[in-house]
Amino acid sequence: MGAGTESGVCPRLLTWEEVQRHSSRADRWLVIHRKVYDISQFSHRHPGGSRVIGHYAGQDATDPFTAFHINQSLVSKYLGSLLIGELAPAEPSVERWKSASVTGDFRELRAVVESSDLLSPNKLFFAGMLAHILLLDVTAWITLWYFGTSYLPFLISTLLLGTVQAQAGWLQHDFGHLSVFSKSKWNHLVHQFVIGHLKGAPASWWNHMHFQHHAKPNCYHKDPDINMHPLLFVLGKKLSVEVGKQKMRHMPYQHQHRYFFLIGPPALLPLYFQWYIFYFAVQRKKWADLAWMISFYIRVSLTYIPLLGIQSFLVMFFLIRFIESNWFVWVTQMNHIPMNIDHDQKEDWLTMQLHATCNVHQSLFNDWFTGHLNFQIEHHLFPTMPRHNFHKVAPLVRSLCAKHGLDYQSKPLLMAFADIVHSLKESGELWLDAYLHK
């Protein structure tokens, strides 16, 4: 049937109702540019993982397909064998509960972005980002080598290396999103180097987690970034009430805005990710990633143990992860936790990203400190766009949001941090009220 549609044979015409019936784990159809594909078997071979493509089973996946792939013509060739038909002429291009006008206008904006070369990277920018990371890394070692290992040089080197880890985190994010090179293989290769050798983490783990987040941000059971709900935290107004009504209580959630400061920013990397990334690489047999990770630990051990000794080195390493963890959590969560968190409402691409993300005001410091993730809205709408172009597309996105009455939020950095705590406090109170209600 798929070959017939490509060779001129009358295609099988399908309705949205038929497509939506195929949304189970074993039976998955989706729509891209009105063509219907059976991905039931392919999802397990999907380079981005089965979950990210499976999250769109029974839905229109045109916009995420366009957003995630830098060579769509090449990828489309692999879809040929999966093609089973197309939407009947009477069927709308998107599901009936989505806004066709919002989707159409966003796709026009996408065409403007492509024609304006806003998806083209400035490689000197990314070379500069890498150079400043390496410079800080070398400076940290020279500080200890030249000034000795007393308290002040030790502290300065630790702060520099914490900054290296945070900034390398933003840089690996660029390569992971295929934002630097025109060919995916070069992005993947350098991504492995930056996240593996400079940070000691597996690229495959990042891909597995992060693309699910982008595909369905703040969607319970689909976005792994909110998997802490309701184990450690209750998130979002609707889900908090839902958990309360179900009489679920794993933690004293009414105090989560307080214990967040203990088990959130300071603990995520040193106490959880530090061991889980090794478990992930071994359990999934990602041996290349594991080799890159080991090269990181060999490098830092040979570099710093001769200067510090094992005990002081371990203290420094923990403090570096502590700094990085706080930096990472506050920056990545300021754009999402205060926003709408719910089950998948199957919204159009623009509306879904606007409901799940917000921006932080632009400044040179904010751009550097957040790796340009202060432009989270633009990044989510155009994930392969190089970050130095976010500020150029932002006015166009803001104008489109105004046209359709969509809330485009941008706030000061400290307010964004405070909103994390405020939202946790609010959702905790909502949970308690629902939990106590007879």
C-alpha cells in the first residue's frame, strides 16, 4: 500500500478518526504533511528513540517533524516504506480540536525563518564559546599550579571549573540540537566530545531525555523532565489537585517550596545524575558514550590529583558538581515549572510551546549565564535554530502571539527564579486542599 501511493496508485484515504484509533504502544499511526504513516515497528528503530516519536501516535506530527530534522528530504526517504495512505480531501490538515489558523500562521512564520537564513549558524560564535570554556578550564589548573592549593586558589579554581561545566552544558545542548553544522553526523560527533569528554555524561542519555521534553513539554507521562511528579513534588495546578483527590502522599508537598532548596538544585547532579548516567550507558550498552565519559574522568584525575591529592580532589569534584547542579536547575526550571503542566492536551505546536515555556529578558549577562535559554520560547519553537539568532526571531514570534491572543511571557531573571518557588508553594497548597477535602 505504501509503495502504491508513491507509484501513482490511488492512495488509501483515511479520516482523523481512523488515525486516532491507532495510538497504543503496539499500534501507532501518525500524520506528516497529510500523509499517514504506520510507525508501529519503526518507532523501535527511530534514531531519536521510540518514545519521542511514539508521543505523537494518533496525532499530526508535521510541526515536530519539521522542527527536529535539519535534512527533511533525506529523512522523508526513510518514511516511504511506512506510508499507508493520506488524509481524505474532506479532512482538515490538523485535528479538529486544534486551531487551523494558528497552525497555518506558524508554518508561514517557519517559512520566513528558513528564507531569512535564521537557521544558519555562525560557526565563529560557537568556536568562541568552545574557546572560552577551554580557557577557563586551563586557567583553573594554572591557578592551582602557580598559586598553590591553599583555600583561596582552591576556591577560585573550583568556581572556574563549575563555570566550565555549566557553560559546556549549554554548548553540548547546541550540538545535541544539530544547531552548529549542516550535517547531523558532525553535530553528533562534536556533541559526544563536549558532553562526554568535557562533562563526563552520555550523549545518548541526553538525546533520550531531552527530545521527549521538546516534543511534549510539561506533558505528564510524556515529558521526562517532570517525572518527579508526584514522587518528590506535585507540579501544576491541575495535576496537584488530581494527586490530592487520589489521596497520594509520598512527601509533605505543602512544604515542597522549602525542601526544593535541599533536594532540588543542590542535589540533582551530585546525588542522582552522577550515578544514573553510568547506569544508563551500561544498561543500554552505549559503549562509545561510556568511553567518552571515562576519558573525562581519566583527564581530570591525572590533571588534579597530583596537585591536590585524592581527598581534596574528591572534595573539589563534589563542589564542582554542586555549583553546576544549582546553575543547571535554576536556569532550566525557571522557564517551565511556573508554566502550565498537565496531561497531553494535543494542542497545536505554537500553543503547546507557549503554554509550557516563558522567556527571561535579554541582556549580555542573561544570554551568557543561561546559554541563551532565556529565549526558551523561540528555542522550543525552532529547536535547531542557532542560539545567536533567537533575538532576531523573537519579535516575529511575539507579533504572531499577539495576533492570536496567546500569552508571550518574558520576565526578569530573579523574578523567574522566584516564580519557581511561588509555583511550588501554590501547587503544594492546592494538593493539600484537595487531599484534606472529604
